[in-house]
Amino acid sequence: MCMERCQKIMELLRNGRPRIVITGMGTVSALGPLKQFWESLKAGKSGIRRIETINVDHVPVKIAGEVRDFDPTVYIEPKEARRMGRAPHFAVAATHMAVEDAGLTIPEIEANGERVAVCIGTTLGAHEMAEQSTFKYKTTGYRKPNPLNLINSLPNMPGHYVSRFFRTFGPLITPSTACAAGTQAVGEASEIIKRGRADMVITGGVEAVLQDYAIAGFEAMDALATGFNDNPEAASRPFDRDRRGFVFSEGCGILIIESLAHALKRGARIYAEILGHASSSDAYHIAALDPEGRGAVRSMRWALEDAHVNPEDIDYINAHGTSTQANDAMETMAIKEVFGEQAYSIPVSSSKSMLGHALGASGALEIIACVMSIVDQVLHPTINYENPDPACDLDYVPNEARQVKGLRHILSNSFGLGGQNASIVLGAI
């Protein structure tokens, strides 16, 4: 009896700490909710289109990974929804989907609310709320400002509304680490459980700052793909020789993660396991990547060490893969530094070829894609890969999905402005 009990305890622990599993997922994206999102990725379908939700007549880039036909009042009472920004709308909607997918209800979450945390990453949150309020104030003269607009623009508001609407009372955390925020949020969420502060975390990333001034700013940096206004699906072309920049995007990915013990106790369906994660700093430049990729190398190596997974055990890498000249060459170099000759035999693909770059939401959406790869044993392609680049010479799963067998360990990367790097290792269970 004692041996059986010890064996059971060991199964619930990994390296002496609780095992963390993913039990629910939800997406708001340019490719739609979870099922449509994954089927589109497998089919190599692009969600990049000409922008319709805002006026872009006065900016040169008129395409994006835009979320269309989204009605927040499906999930939020209309009066409340009018007070909120687009990022909290996305976060609440994706959380509803993830909670339902996990087989949970709000009363069940509330009953255990002190043991449920929220950790949702974002770059700017509902920044448009501050921009609109500022513009109105400066153009109409002083009139009593809306007292909630400034507050609703804060980056922690998506997490606040999720915690409030879903009745969680545990830690509430908002990583704001630019394009690494979604991946870092999921990694940090797993630490909350490992430290014993929660049994479950609602986690992920959200971004909804698809605004003319943001497009203009990135275009001024020569960061956006130009010349594709009439052919938007071809604009994002990671690792291709003729890539011209990233495609701005928006969206939200939410995951329900739990200790394995908690998931088993409630009879949850388990998708995959979070094995380890890490983050690092380039300490190099506000916007430019370290050309040697040292921060990316550290992030990947430390994530593998945290997961207690050897480099040769990684079966697939979901790349940051932005479609910029600098990132794709640097990431390829960093992967080769970490994996050596084995790098040439590891499939690598970029979800951004179809989703565009949703900043703080990207990492969470890409983790969800990785989880579905494990479930279906399928790798989605990197689309628009037509012309090989000598600086990018790995297997990028070009243009068509690939059925695989024995897919067990996946590494996913996110690298952001300010030299932020985050990597996470997922495993089959």
C-alpha cells in the first residue's frame, strides 16, 4: 500500500514540484475561435486581410491580422461592454471559451476562487481608451473627462475583468513584456501553481491596439511588410528570402492550467503538460535584436534546463518567426547554436505566417497551436515560403501541414521589443 501511494505521489510531481497541465483553451483571432483557428492553421489559410474596423486611408499599410465580426455583448452585458476597451473584451470572450472547453462553470470557479489565479500578458492593454480620451480633451477643451477611461486603458484591465467576471480571488498578475508577454505569462502562471499559491490559473495573452497611430509608428520603424495592400495573404513570409517585415495583428489566447492533481481530482480532459519555461534579456537595444542572438540562446537553453529535457528530445519548434529580415536570421542562428547539427532535423514553423504578429497575444496563440499539434500529431506549415534564404536554412515546414508520429516535446519562442525573450517547453501526457 505504501509503495502504491508513493508511486501515485511521484506521478503527480516532476522534479519534486507539481506537474502543470493544460485543460482548456480559447481563442479570439484573425482565424476565429479554437476549432476554426486550428483547422485554418493546418490548411495554411491566412487570416491577414485589408483592414475594415478602422479608417486607414491616411496610412500606407492597410492590411492586418484583424479580428472581424466580434460582438462583445455575446459575453458581456452591453452597458458594461461600452465602458471597456477592446483588449478586455477579447480576454473575457476567450476566457468564456476556455472555461467552457475545460468543463468548468463560473460557480465552480468561485467556490474555489481563492485557489484560482489570473495571469494575462499584454503589451499595451486597451491603449485606445487613453488615446481617445486624450484626443477629445485636447480638441474640445476641458470638460469633465470620463473618470474611467484612463483606468480602463491600464494594461492590467484585461486581467481585472477576467478575475471579476469569473470570480477568482487568487493572485492577479499582468506581465507586460512586449511581444514576449503571452509566453511569459503562461510560464509565470505555472510558477504560481508550483509555489503552492493556486490550483488553477487562467492565463494567456491579449492585444487589441490595431490603431492608425500604431500602424504609422511601426511603419516609420521600417518594421511592417509593405507593398501587399492588394495581396494581403502573401505579406507575412517568415524565413523567405523576400520577406519585407511583419504584419500587425490582434487577438487573444487563453489557457486554463492546473496542477495535475487538481485536474485528475475533477476528472478534467488533459491536453498537454507545461514542462518548463525561461525568460532572458538581450540588454542590447530598445528595438533592435542582438545580432548574435545571445538572449534567445539563453532563453531556449534555460527553458530546456527548467523542463529537464535534452535538446535531442525536442521534436518541433514553433518559432517567433516574424517575417522581418533581422528576426528570422537571428532566430535561425540561435536555434543552431542551441541544437547544433540536430537543428537541421527539427521541424520549425511560424504561426505568424497566417496570423500576423499580435504582439503580447502571439505567444499564447502559438502555445495553443503547439498544444493542438500534440493532440493531432500535425505540424502546421509556414506559408508563403517560396525562395530559400542562405541565412535561414532549417526545415520550416514549407506551405503544407505535416503529419507526424511520436510528437512529444515542443519548444515555443517569443522575442520582444526591449530585448525580452521567453521560451516554453510543452509535452504530451
